[in-house]
Amino acid sequence: MAESRTPLLDELEKGPWPSFVTDMKKLAQRKPAVQDALGQLEMSYRDKKGHWKHGGIVGVRGYGGGVIGRYSDVGDVFPNVAEFHTMRVNQPSGWFYTTEKLRQLCDIWEAYGSGLTNFHGSTGDIILLGTVTQNLQPAFDALSEAGFDLGGSGSDLRTPSACVGPARCEWACIDTLDICHDLTNTFQDELHRPMWPYKFKLKIAGCPNDCVAAVARADLSVIGTWRDSIRIDREAVREYADGGLDVERAVVNRCPTGALSWNAEKKELGLKAEECNRCMHCINMMPKALCPGVERGATLLIGGKATILQTAFLSWVIVPFMKLEPPYEELKDLLRRIWEWWDENAKTRERVGELIYRKGMREFLRAVGLPPAPQMVFRPRANPYYFWWPEELEGNGHKEQG
Amino acid sequence: MAEAASEELKARVLEYLAKVDKAKSHDIAQALKEKKSLVDAAVRELAREDRVEFLYIGTSYVKLKGK
Ligand code: SF4
Ligand code: SF4
């Protein structure tokens, strides 16, 4: 038997799981670029060194984002991947497709690219991997014809993304799909023409479960929430208890704020709504008995992401509650004010969270015209992250802290 | 819809870009002593007209098309 040319990659085909190596080998039979991509990857595994360079000018007419230039630094050995650019395609809100659209996408990439796809990249886009510079414009034209547009890349607004929200999920407190679609259409220039110090990510989750992990990854997180009280179906709570759920231990004692109480005799759940911080634990544990309140909107948070100039950040609350109804002007105006301040003040490659960290939450809030609120904590359950301006402190001898 | 950029500013942006290899919009605005938002609008139009292009080296820059 002939010796394999990819012994290290072959290891990734073992075991019970689907393997990208197997898929690539299948595709390599008709796509020389994929054959070379496998060869280069094997070399990388062997040398423990990446062989891709990225950047430079590649794009389509009028666009500054959506195409990531990728070149091989061993193009003499693997000429079919000397150019192997990636196209990012704006995904539909909530990642819903018809099979017809998926087929169209695959046909386009078969015709103009390597055929390799990644559904989806970490930002949320459809990732089409591997094409040459001269195919970029024809691929883009074909994508446009099929109703698709490019997503963001570089120092621009990255493709907004949202959880499936009201389409599939009973916890959605806001219409994540519509908000995502509306913001994407409103901010087309911000998405396609990179003018900022660095990238800006916008993610929308329908409830605090945050299935798009916005709080850890987005520069601005929109998280659905409620202002009134969790609704409790008392009979359904009793059914959970009768069915063997230890409500006291598994639900009440794990409420992080002590908002819940349990009357074991009557099998009754008590709730101090004002103590609830909407962590979703009790709702997730007893979905048939508990659900979000009826006065719904969103909490806005800023500054998440493992950044470059500072350390990793989770987001900070900047608006505890905003009602979100079309056309979402309040949210859009706030975004514009945030971008203006960040654009004006940030260093190159400084994300908005890093700028707030450097300049202070107080500066930021004043610049964008937001009032301070007790929910603005630097670290959860630690210390406040807002310090009053000296002139706002009435007749006192207090010295400003921090 | 954003207002149309002035032709005069677009010409000055092109003139500036002719003198440098690449620039961030922020630097163009500072060099021309113009508001960043006006320069952004001018660059956007120039991009749509295919007269400037974007370059990515760690962050995005603007440069004259084909320069
Ligand atoms: S974030 Fe909330 S609303 Fe969205 S899918 Fe997850 S649980 Fe459902
Ligand atoms: S959502 Fe969380 S904080 Fe609120 S009552 Fe339930 S467990 Fe407690």
C-alpha cells in the first residue's frame, strides 16, 4: 500500500466523529486547491508552524470588508493555494435558510472557489474558504444575484448576529431577528467600508441565557429582559415537586440573589421580584412553571471580548432597560453616539471596551449622554464603576475615589 | 440617508492620498483639518466610485485605487 502523504491529518479521521479531513480528501479529488490545502496543513502540523499570511488589498468593487486576503508562504510547494482568499457572507438573521438557498451558495462556491465552506464563522457569517483574486468579483456578483451580500471584516462593523429568538424560543423577550435584520440594513456603510480604529461587534440575544455569547464577545450586547416579575404557574411548580424535582435544593438555593423562597409544606414558590437579577436559572430549571415577565425590552452592555491592547473583558451594563420596538431609533442613536466617541478617541486597534477602561466609564457616559445607574458595576457583585463628577457632589468633603 | 459628500472635499482627499502610501480616515481628517464624519462620507463615495480601496494590515487603511 502506498504511504499516506498526510499521516498526521489521517489521525484526525479516527474515532467516531465526522472529520473535516475526510471531507477535504473527498473534495480534493476534483479540486487541486483542496489537495494543496491538505498538503500545507500536514506541513503545518509537522513543523508546528502556520503557513498562511493574511491581509493586503483584496476586495470587490466599492467594498472594504467581507474578503480576507490569504496567501501561502510556501506557495512554491503548494501553488494551488498561493492565493486562498476567504469570503465572508452575511448570514440571514438567526441562521435560517431554505435548502434551495443553501444549494445556490454551494453551487456558487463550487464554481468560483474551492468548494470548502464553514457554517458559520465565530462572528456568525457564512465562511467561503479559498479562492483566487480574479474570482472574487465574479463570485460576489453571483452571490448578489442570489440575494446575498458580504459581511464585515477589518476595522468596520462586523456582521450583526442574533439568536433564533421568537422563531423557535419561548424565552425571547425581544424580536432578535427583526432587530438584527433592521440594524444590518441601517448600517450598511459601517459594515462595508472600514473607517474605524478597529472592529465593532454587535450581537443580540433574546434573553439572558445569551445563546450567542454576546456578553463575552460583542462590543455591544443587546440582551432581552423584562422589567416586571417572573410569572409563576403555581400548579406547575407543584407538579415539578411531585415529579421528584428538589425545588429547594436545585432551584431556590441556587438563586444567586436569594430572591426565591420555598414553602415545602404547601409546595409554594415565593419570589421577591426586586431581588431577581434575571440570571434565568429558575426558568431554565422549571420551564413549564416559570417564564419571563410581560414588560419586555433589552439590557445593553458594552465592551466584551479578548482584546489586543488590554486584557479580556466581559461586558458592562450601560442601559439597564430599553424598550425595543421598530424602527429602534433609540438604539440606533445610541450606537451612533458610541461610535462617534470611540472613533474620535481610540488608538489604532483599540476596541471600545479598552477605551472605556483607559478613559473611565464616567467620561464615556458623559460623552454619549447616558445617566449613571447602579447596575454599572466594574466586576459583578464587587464595586461600582461610576464615580460622580466632583461638581455633582453636594456640599460634602468626599474625595473622589479611583 | 447620509448627505452627499462635497466634490471639493473628495478632491482634497484624493490629493492627500496621492502623497501617502496609505492612511486611516482619522489621519486624513487631521491632515485636512476636517471633521472625521465628513471625511468618512467622502471616502465612502470615493470607494463606491472605485477611486479608493481599502488595505488591511492589522487594521484597515484607505489608499488610492491601484497606487
Ligand atoms: S438567548 Fe434566550 S431567547 Fe435566544 S435562543 Fe437562547 S434561550 Fe432562546
Ligand atoms: S432568574 Fe435567577 S435571580 Fe431571578 S429569581 Fe430566578 S434564579 Fe433568582
